[in-house]
Amino acid sequence: MISNAPFMPSDPSERFAMIFRALQRSVADNGYRLKIHGPLLVLIWNYLSRQIAR
């Protein structure tokens, strides 16, 4: 059986980072549409970056 699922790393920390990077992209792409103020977007982005670095 062939699966069309995207690549998912086996290491939990790599999975976590991949999910959080996708979340960062989503926040960046949808922030304006959702009318989230710029400084708040920066805080969210920085928080997610720190979580990835951990």
C-alpha cells in the first residue's frame, strides 16, 4: 500500500520542531487576515522560535 503522507521524522524532537515551524508559517500567513497586531505577531513568532530552539 502506498501512502501519500508527508515525511514525518522519527525523532520526537524533530517532529516537534517541524510542527512548530508549520505553526510559525501559519501565524505569519494568517496574522494580517486575522487582524493580529504586528507587535503581538512578533511576540508569538519569538515564542515559537524559542520553543523550537529548546
